[in-house]
Amino acid sequence: MPKFHENFLLSRLKLRQLRLLTAIADEGTVLKGSQALNIAQPAATKSIKELEDALGVQLFERSSRGVTPTDFGHVMIKHAKLILAQLRHAGEELQSLEEGLSGRVHVGTLLAASTSLLPRALARLRERRPGIAVTVAEGTIDRLMPGLRTGDIDVVLGRLPEYREREGLKQEVLYLDTVSIMVREGHPLATRASLTLADLVDQAWVMPPTQTSLRRQIDQAFRHEDLEPPLDVIESVSILTNHALLVSTDMLAAMPHQVGLSQAGLTALPVTLEGAGSRIGATMHANVELSAAAAYFMTVVHEVAAEIRDELGQDQSGLAEPRATRRQTK
């Protein structure tokens, strides 16, 4: 039987050790981790040492600046967070059964969902189930996906990640969105009847970060026209910052069309970014069941997404993955 068989782990692990393990990992030191759980530092140190002795592996490297997880530690921390997330979901479901649907939903949002899909879903959820508390985290895929994988985030809404970012995750396509190049009303380029990307390459731009799929698509659209992507770029995913930059300067920004339409004082240029369409949807952990509160939230999200599809003239049959993406997944 392998050393780390299920029965071996069940006989040696304690939930309080798992909580302490994740707290120390999050805080970076045993002292801060113990303080987060109101445990004395000597007791915390002893508990982690007992866990390491029980497993027969070292979980942290100690130094004068704190602790750093070993490879064994990273594995245990990842699964400890998943176990604790599942227990949190169980508690929320029990509470829901006792008091009616309540609980907490942790939502990650990308730019494409921040101005229409998520606000409309949250407003409707509050009308129907005011007992459900919602925490929203906004960011890029690379910042939100780790929280989704560890169970700290229940669902991420927005532009769906590419295949290489999907391992261990499941996706639902909710609707399709195009990408528009937005400028302020009265911008010198806004009066032009026709434009090409060659006319825009030397302009100042606001762009999503290089690690995002949207930025990769924008860069590829320029290269498709035998052009190098713009060099005069500010990278930002902040809607407020981007809007302020656009209305106060002559900068350009490529953004999901629905996001652009929601911003006062902006207009779209008559330029097409070849291949820069967006599949807007929900990304969830493939092996973690949603809590009752999160599942109800997703019911509301599906309702709002159906309304957005109607507004955009889309139907369910048009939401299949692009052919090139399907080839990648084989």
C-alpha cells in the first residue's frame, strides 16, 4: 500500500492543523498565522511539527524572515484549502435548510462581466434572496484562478480563459461579445469614415496586461495585418481608470463592446480587430460542488445571460467553442 494512502492521511490529519497550515501559508509566518486563529505561537509551532512528524515530510522551510512552503507543503496547502472550502459549503447548506436560503458567495469578475452581467445578477439576487451575502473580487485571470482552484472563489465571470488555463476547471459559455476600439467623443479619429489598424499603431493605448487572452488577441490582430503591436501602452484592467484616461486624453482602448457601450462619453472607432471576439461565461472548479447559495446565484446569472443574448440577437446554438479551440482540447 502506498505510504500516503487515504487511510494513512485520515488517521493522521486534524482539521485544526489544516486551518493552521493555510493560515501560516497566507500570512507568511507562524506568528501571524497563529494570531489570525487566536492561537499561541508555541502551540502553533508544536502543531505544525506534529503534522510534519505524522506525515514524515517537511512542509515549511524556516528562515529569519518567515516560512516558505516546500513542495510537500504546497500540495498539502492546496488540498487543505479545498477541504476547508467544502466544509464551509456544507455549513452554508445546513444553514440554508434551517433558515431558508442564505450563505455567502465569493465571485471573481473579469472586465467583460463587470458592467452588465454581474451588476444585473447581483441586483436580482438581492431582490430575491437578501440573506445571501456576496463578496466580489475584480482582477485578471492569473490573479483570480488561484483562488478558484483553492475554493476561496466560487465562480469567475467574464471572458473565458484559453485552454492552457482550464486544467481542473469547468466552463459555461453564456453569450458572445465583440471587441471594440473606444475613444472619447470628439476624438480626432472619431470623425474618420474609415480606419485601419495601420492608422492606429502609433497612437497611445490603454491595454489589458500582456498575460490576458484579450491582449494576446489584440496583438495577434495587429500581426495579422503585418504590423507590430503598439508600443505606447498603459496596462490597466480598472474600468474607472481606463474611462478617466480615455475621456481626458486622446488615448485608445480595446475593450469588450458591452463594456465600452456602458461608459459615458465614449464612442467606438470603425475598425475591426480580426479574431478578437469574446466568449463571456462562468468558470468554476471541476471537482468542487457549488454551495446552495452559489448554485442559486448561478441560476440568476443564467437568467440575466439569457436576457443579454436576446438583447444581442444571439441564441443558444451560437455559443459553441470556436473550431480552433476545440482542436486544442483533444
